Amino acid sequence: MTIPLRTPHLLPAVLALTVLIPAPSGVAAAPRSVGWYADHPQERAQVQLACFDDPGRLGRDPDCVNAQQASVEVALRQARARTGTMDPNDPEFWSNSPENRKSKLIMCRRTPTLDHCEAARRSLLIEAGQAGR
């Protein structure tokens, strides 16, 4: 079973609900910090999904950058707390390595038949609350 990664029209909803805070006089609110995204995994994953879906427009968006960096920070914390290796067929493997996951998803977009694409995709969907473990 293939889980679609494309999430049309997700970014406006994500930004409206989790990223932007209404500011007085119509001034845009500051982007969320790396620390905030590290402490809010579901919101972080939702922003990452939207950013991955539209990298041309959002690749340098501060929230996209901060959400991705927060994934790296969380993975580093978790890496310090665990030992051993994990199976790349397990979505948790990819959740624990967000930089590798990002690279894998880019490669999978170009060549969907590569090994472990489904597990990498599923890990991000699980973090975004769009799939169960």
C-alpha cells in the first residue's frame, strides 16, 4: 500500500493553524523557533510535509528551516539516549535521522522504486499525525 506524500493546499491550513499567530495591525508574526518546533513534534512534521511538498516556494521559509533543524536537534538528543542500530524498514529509523530522511525522500521522488521509500515517507506521516504507528 502506498501512502501519498503530496498534500495539496496543506500549507495554508498548517500556517494558519500552527505557524502564524495573529499580530496587531496585520503585521506577520515571527517564525517559530527551533526550540518550539523541537517541543511540538506534530506541528513540526506538518510544516515539514508542507515544505517538502513545495520546496521551490518554501525551501528558504524560516519556519521550514527551523522545523527541519528542530528535527535534527531532536534526533541528536535521541541518539545520545539510545544505543544500537535500527532497521531501515522501520519508520522510526527515519524519524531518528531527519537529514537522511530528507535525502531519501528526495531520491524517492526521483526514483520511487528505491528501497525503504515507503518507510521514510511513513515516518513523516506518523509524525504529522496522518498515519498510525
